[in-house]
Amino acid sequence: MLFQSSLGIHVEQDRLGMVFLKSSFKGIVLGDQTTVVLDPSLSPEERMEAVSTQIRNFAQANRITPSSEIYMTIPRKEILYRWIDLPAAAGENLRETIGYEMEKFTPFPSDALHFDVRVVQEDRGDGQIRVLLLAVRKKAVEPFLDVMRRNNLGPSGIESVSSALVNAVTADKEMPGGNGKMVLFSGDGHLEGMVLRKNQLLFSKFLEIGAQPDETFADAAFRMTEELREKTSEEDPPSSVLCAGDPFDDAVLRDLGERRNLRIDRVNSSSRGIQSPALLPAYGLALKGVRKVPLNVNFLPRELRKKASRAGLYILFALSFLVLLSTAGWLGSSIAHQRMLLDRLNGELETLSRDVQRIERLGDKVRTLEGEIDFFNGIAAGRVRVLDLMKELAERIPETAWTQRFSLSGNTIEIEGYADAASDLLPLLEASPRFGNAGFLSPITKGRDGKERFRIGLKIQ
């Protein structure tokens, strides 16, 4: 719930507490808080007028607009609590099921009540679920709605002190007690006791302090603890008691711990910036507007609730759009820069390509010239060599013989011709230092004139 603001208003008999929270990327920020003591001599109408004035002044000081989430509690004595066991199948249409049978669970018809219902235990193995029903008479809620209307601050919800305390206490992840704990809260002249299991409210008890003669606050706290213990499972009792409120000083906590072998801890409201434990319910209320809470109770029907503000959502969309726009701009700039570099590289490659082609053409010309030079050198070298070989043959072959054909291939010479005695030619040729391996390549034949026809092959040394 980014960029949301939420106001929690806790109204007691003679005291008013307000906490204003905001959410941002940094998390939940405490905007402001205040505790106001109300004059106990005021009539109910004067008391609500004083509450209205204090809310208006606080809202103006913190610039709280109608778009902010606003949650209120009403006095605990006005609220009816019932824990009901139902078949698990009833969980599919739980509110409708309870509404049809409201007179079975309360002394009032459903049309005279605002109510909410929550599943607090399921998967019990017996096909049953345990349901918490909270109900309040409509006429008890109307004065609080009227206060909000007069200040042009439509409420997002109205709930009980117990559910607000559950959300306040469970917001601290380091709170001792594990899955099961008892909570004692000292309100304005009363004591609120709760049993929690896995952040769900299994039991709630309201006790007026001093209701019994000569009863001290420590006695009342012990009596509350005893009643809460009776409502817990003997197999898995709560391991600690969390206490909140000014009367819970060190002496009271020590006395309570000694009477019962339980771990007693004081709720550290200051760790969240809350000035007084009396503001914990208001803090738990305000949390509902800025984060998800484990016990989301709301007596108001949907038609009476203020529509949830979409300002935070719009801001988130706007920021997301700006991020996307910035990213697109950065990508576009990067692509344009890359394209410029690519175009420049392509231009340089094209220039280099033309230079390479020109060099290759020059290389072809060089190779052609080299070939021509080698050709002419070969001709020149071969001419000198052939002439030398032919001269050597002429000197070795006698005048009575002559050659008709001369061929040179590599280092092999073939000669054909006529001689008076062809067999005499081989020793003459072998005697030359230039020739070797002289031999006839075909049989000697005689012509009509008596000359012998020869075909001789020899190797150049």
C-alpha cells in the first residue's frame, strides 16, 4: 500500500487517542500522534462534540484529507463477542449464514446490528470451524458516524478495541510468546484481556477496574489472567502474558509473575515511536490503511464505508510510467548512440574495403608480373640448358648417325633417329658426364636403306 495515509481514532469514555501513519518506499512512517483527556462531567452529546473538535483540529494540523483511510473504535462495552462452532461447509457463505440466524446468537435481530464475522480456527480435524462474531447496535454506532460526517471525513471502518490491539501487538515481529499469548491492556478505567493463537483472537474479556471492593489493579490483572487461562487449551497453554498500559509498572508485573509461573512482558510501544501504551489501539487501527493486518474486522456494511482512495495507486502508476519513460528514453538514446557508432564503423569498413580491393588488384598485377618474369626467366634458363644438352648429344653421337626427334621432359631426354650401329650409341652416351641410365625405349628396327632405327631414353645427371 504505497503512498497511502491512514488515521486511527480510539475513543474511550474519558480519553481520545489518534495516530496518523503514512506509507512510502521507506516503509511505514509515523506522521503524528496525540492523546486527549476528555472532561468526565460532559454529557454524551457534549462529549461527542469535544471528540469532533479534537478530530477536526488534528486533521487540519496534519493536512488529512477525505482521501485518507480513517478507522475508529467504539467503547468496548458496546460490542458483543460470540465464538461459534460451525460446520466447515458454512465457511463458504459465512456472513449470510450468520445473518440469517443472528437472533440465535444475539438478543437483537440482524437489521438492528452492524456486525462482522471472521474464522479464527479451521482444519481442526472434526469438520468444524470456530468463528468470531462481533456485533454492535446501529444506534451505538450512529454518534460516531455523525462525528465523521460533520468533519467531512467519511470513515473507512469502525471496529473493536480487541481487533485493533491484535493488529498492533502482532505488528512487532520480535514480540515474545510465539504462536500463543495472552494480552492485557489497561484502558480508561477498564482492563481488556485477550487470548491469541497464531495472531487470531480466540477469546476477549472486558473488566471494569474497581468493580469489586478493595480490589487493587494487580488483583484485577491477576483475576483477568485466571479467566483467560480457563479459556485456553491445557495441552497447549499460552507461554507468556503481554501487558500494555501505564498501571503495569514493575511492581505489578513482578506480582503477576510471582502469582502465576508465567513469563510477563511489557509491550514496548516506544519501539514503534508510540509515546504512550494508551495509543496502541489507535496505532493498530491506522495500520489497516497502510498494510495488511491479520485481523481485519469492520462493522460497517460496504455501502457505508468510504471508497478506498486510489491516490497511492495513481501515484504508483505515474511513477511506474515515469520509470518506463525514462527507461525508454535511455534505451532510445543508447540505441541512437549505437546506431551512430554502427554507421561510423560501416563507413570506415567501406573505406577499408575499397582500400583492400585496390590492394588486391595491385596484388593480382604483381602476381601477373611475377608470373611473366618467371616465365621469361624459365625460357631464358631453359634455352641455355637445352642448347647445352643438344650440343653434348651432337658431340657424342657419331657422324654415321643422326637424330630425327628430340624431346625433353623434366630431367628425361628421348631421342629417335637412325644409325649404322644403334647399339654403339649407348656406351657413347653413358660416357658423357651429363647423361646416365641410357637405354632403348623400343626395339631396334632396320630401314630399307639398311640403317637401324632407334629410340633411346636417358637421364640428365
